Amino acid sequence: MKLSRRRGLQLEAFGSILIVTVMLIDRFLFSVQDGFILTCALLSAAALIVGIRTVKRADDEAGAGERGVRA
């Protein structure tokens, strides 16, 4: 499945918001289960990784397309 640059940016934002939320929950609500915190942290890390790679790939393809038009 090929993702667009916009979708990559959305994944980055989702991952960032999720990790900040998890950090705040962990800081202020000590009764939250450890498994939930770990699951959310892993999910946010995966979203960030996929988002960053997608944006980088889209930028590389756009750059290659511009170079092809100029040649």
C-alpha cells in the first residue's frame, strides 16, 4: 500500500499526540495499567516511524520528478 505525503504527515501528528497523551497519563494517573502504557507507546512509535518514512519517500519522489522535468 502506497501512502501519500499527506497521510504520512497525519501519521506523524497522530503518533506525536498519542505519545504526549501517554506521557501525561503516566505522569498524572499512576493507577493506569502498565500494559496499556506500553501498548500506546509502541503504537505511537510505529505511527511516527511509518509517517516519517512516508513523508521522506514522498519528498524523494517529488524531487526525482522535478529533476526529470528539468532534464
